[in-house]
Amino acid sequence: MLAAMGSGSGKTVVTCALLAALRARGMSVQSFKCGPDYIDPMFHQQMLGVPSRNLDLFLQGEAGVRRTLSRQTAELALVEGAMGFYDGVKGTDRASAWAVADAADIPAVLVLHPKGASLTLAAQVRGLQTFRTPNHIAGLLLNNCKPSLYAHLKPILEEETGLPVAGYLPPMEEAVLDSRHLGLLTAREVEDLAARFGAIARQMERTVDVNVLLTLAGETVEKPAPSIPPPPRCKIAVARDEAFCFCYADNLDLLRENGAELTFFSPLRDPVLPPETGGLYLPGGYPELYACQLSENRSMRETIRGAVKAGLPTVAECGGFLYLQETLEDDRGGVWPMVGVLPGDGYKTDRLQRFGYKSLAAQADSLLFREGESIPVHEFHYWDCTRPGPVLGETMYAGFPHLHFGGELPLAERFVEGSVQWRKQHE
């Protein structure tokens, strides 16, 4: 695991550079991200060409995290931490990067961004080493550090902490990534992404002893026997384009494992839903940035409106939820008609709205939930709406909260079963 003392240390840049360097060596690597973040895994995927997966103890529980890890078959699993190493839910270490490392016994390398400190930096690391037992900290790596400063810090850190310092990355223009209201720009929006991280990876091979990092890696959890996916029982249409890009890889895997054939489509460009659709999945993303194009695709809006009104089993999270409402304000203040199957109007705000982990309590049976169940969710959005929901029904989940299907509840199984039954009734 690559972790840090706080956000802004460059974990994502270092992780992606290491992924690129290992891939250039011919190694097979699987990447993971601690917590609910969608954007950093997109950068991982761009480096490796395969989906990155989230490890979230709040949304998945320990069994779910270990199950996700156990499915990786690469030579190396590389996990990017989140925030500070011990930063978890509501000022505790619950669901923190350290808690993930502890749950799966993962060695952690701290990415340090030295700013005007030398011996004090060692004191901070020592503090992290003694804060929890076991601490799982196995090494250090300096980021955005000049060569002369590295030469000064390396012996100090190694003597005072007893940890190997594997190397450093100097300040590099390629490592500066732009951001917007939900974090970094998505990977597909960064110009020359491959060239950027290729340059950083080559620098890493010069100034970081990658072999030291590899020797610190431990064994992953025991792998279960490989399972054979069942034959498809229904088709679930999944929105995937620039506007709808926030979807956990585990969610898609679990839908397939429960008998769904996934058909991807673009609400921005496609005129209608894929044929023989039995379920509709509208993930989150940035519909507010593409409100004009979404609105102008009238045939898709009308198709979805008719299908949802006819009871098509539908899961719509955050951006997908806004898309189903009456109107949506874009980032420049324009207001555009959306699908109009749910009441409410989406509008821009000037600050982060409902943010963080929450638990929903199901008061009645619905498509995904059963009465009395507690459902762990995550919210993170700047746009709000006049009817924030969530909207629950026999064929519907729509709301701002994001769901992870890899937790204790059989959400994927229920979604697929509802889609199978609906399709049988409409053949």
C-alpha cells in the first residue's frame, strides 16, 4: 500500500508512476483504492488497461474487502491509500487506509512530501509508527523532493525510524494535475496522460529503488476456488460515457456473477436503450457538465422516460438520479430539461453538499432493500435538487447515495432477479 500523512502528498501520482514502471518491466499488476473514491481508480485503469477496484470497509465490511482482494490474480497488488493513513469515519480510524492494511495484513509505504522539516519529519513518522499496533508501515518514499534535500533526509529518516527510504521523485511539471469540484479531472480529460506518467515512471526508475518496494510486498489473502459465471439471464443497460463514469468495478462484476449480461450505452450519443433491456443502471458522474448534450438527445430521454414509467427495474445514483428529474442546471447557470420521470430540479450550489458515509434504514421492501435493513452508503456532490429523495419502489432505487454491491446485502442479486422477472413479463 502507498499511504501518506495527509491528502496532497501525491499518492495518486506516485501510485500511477509505479504502476507504469512495473508494467514497463513486464509485471502483471492489479490496483486498488482505499475508500469510496471513483476518480483515482480511473487513473489506475489508464495505466494498466484493466479496472481498478475499491477497498472500502464501511461499504463492504471486512469480509467484502478480503473477498475483493482475493480475486486478484496478478503478480502484485498495489493499493493506494486515502487521506491520512489513520483518517477514517468521523475522527476515528474506522475504514481508514490503516484499517484496510490491518484487515488484510498489507505492508504500507508512506509517501512523504517534505516541506521545511528534517528531523521533525522523522518525529512525525515515529508518531505514526507508535499510534497503532501493528502499524504495518514498512518503508518510506519522498515525493516532490529535490536531490540535495533527499540526500540530507534519507540517513536521518532511516536512523530515526528504522525504515528503509526507497528513493524519491523530484518536482516535475508532468506531476501537476488539474482538479475540479469533485477532485482531480478524470483520467480521460488529462492531455497526454500516458506520456506524463511515462516520464514520471522513467524518473522513478532512476531515483527510486523499485526492487526495494517489491521486497516489502507481503502475501495477499488466500484465494478462493475460481468460480464459473452463470449463463446470462437478463440484459442490464449500464450508462457509460463522460457524463456517467462513477461506477465501482465490483458492482459490474457482481451483476455479471448473478446472471446479468451488461450492455453499455451512452445517454449523450445513443438514440435509444440497447435492445432487450431488462434493467437500467445509471451511475454517478458529471451530468451537470453535459446537461446541454443530454437534453438535446431527446430520443434517449423519451426512451428512458417510457421505460421507467413502464416499471423497468432502475438503479440511479447521484448523477443518474439528477438525470431522471425534470431539469438540471449546468455549470454556467443554464437550465435544461432532463428525463422528467421523477419530480425535482437539479441546481448548482457553491459548496460541497451532503458528504461522507451514511446509513440508510429501509422502512419497506423495494427493488434493492428489505424492510428493517441498514444500508451503508456514501455521498459526495456539489449539485443539489428540490426533491432529494431517495426514491424507492418495487422497481426503483434513485437517490444521491452511492451503493457498493460488494457488501453484506445481496444488492446485485436482487437487481438481477428484478430484471429477470420484469423481462419475463414483457417478452
